[in-house]
Amino acid sequence: MTPEPNKASRTRRTGGTVSAHELEWRMLGACRGLDPTIFYPDRDDEADVAKQVCAECSVQQTCLDYALTQREKAGVWGGATERDRRRILRQRRRTA
């Protein structure tokens, strides 16, 4: 899920700014311009619409990598819900 590149989305929780590379891939996201609430369902089983958008996105893997690196807690990013991302991180730790 790529939020609109406005002033708020350029600032991370840590107070730093998003790099030009991060803004570039966000501009290419299939989610750009869509209603953000699609990507923040109340329950994981309501994430199908968001996952369908992500499945057709050219920057899906970059978005997922970003969410995993930043430990995004909410929303669908790169086709993965919060639960999906936790599972991916656990699997990576096991194989490392």
C-alpha cells in the first residue's frame, strides 16, 4: 500500500524523511489514487480487494520489502496483511 506522497507521508515515525527512491516506487503503485481505506480493513479476511490491487502492481515486492523493513503494523502492503508480514518475518528468522 502506498500512501499519497504528500508532506505527511514524507515523514517517518522516526522523524526522518522518505528517500527519493521510496517516493519513486510509491508513485508507481497500483494503489495510487485509490481510497486508502481499502488497504486498512478492519479484519484480515476483509483484505481481498486490497490484495487483488497488489497482485497486479508492478512494485508489489518493493512495497512488501518496505513494509517488512519498516515493521509496518497496519494495512495491506505488497499484498500482505499485518498477520502475513509477521509470518514472513518469523519464517525469515527461522531460516537465517
